[in-house]
Amino acid sequence: MERRNQLRRVVSFIFADIAFLILGAFLLIRFIRTGGAGMLQMMGGEPAAIDGPGHDHNM
């Protein structure tokens, strides 16, 4: 009986792993199809320099 419970636990973990892999693949495909990669490219790079009063961090 104990062996059957261990086998059931292993099988449930395998199914959970497969379900999360499928979910991850779905979300990755959706991200790519909706333009997520292009958005990340646009956001990449250095932030613009902010010059002006109140932005002097030298103490």
C-alpha cells in the first residue's frame, strides 16, 4: 500500500511539471505573438540623463 502511495505521489508531480511546462510555453508564445520582444528592445538601453534643480546627488 505504501508503494502505491509513493507511485501516486510521483505521478502527480510529473503531471504538475507537465502542466507548468505547457503553461509556460503558452505564455511565452503569447508574449512573442503580441509584440513583447519588440517592446523589450524599445525599452532597452541607458536611461536619459536628467539635468535640473533637485537632481544633484553629490553631498
